[in-house]
Amino acid sequence: MKARVHVMLKTGVLDPQGEAVRHALGAMGFDGVQGVRQGKVIELDLAEGATQADVEQMCEKLLANTVIESYTVEMA
């Protein structure tokens, strides 16, 4: 079983990496980019019987800093 976790900074939290990417894209001639938010994707290979609740606990305890980040979980 696989799970994919998407972690992004919450709205209102400054994203210096995203701003650096936006600036670099502008310098490369991509003038239409008005904002960039950068996040991360974590793919987990799980043993049979693992649940979405298990993955959410992993996110709460380690994979996401829930003070400044939000996350979504996809189970496959």
C-alpha cells in the first residue's frame, strides 16, 4: 500500500523559497508568474493494514510542522 503526503506552508506564512523561485523565473523571462508557493511530497510504502489515520498521525508527529504547514494525504 502506498500513501502520498503533500505538505505546504499555511496561507499567510512567508515562503522565501517560493519567492526565490518566482524571482528566478522572472529573470528567465517568465513574466506571468505572480506568486509561487513551494512544498514537498512524501511517498510512503506501507505494510498492509496501514490506515489513513496512521499516516495522519505520522504527519502530526514528524512529517509536517503543523504550526506553519498543512498537509493532505492520498492513499493508493
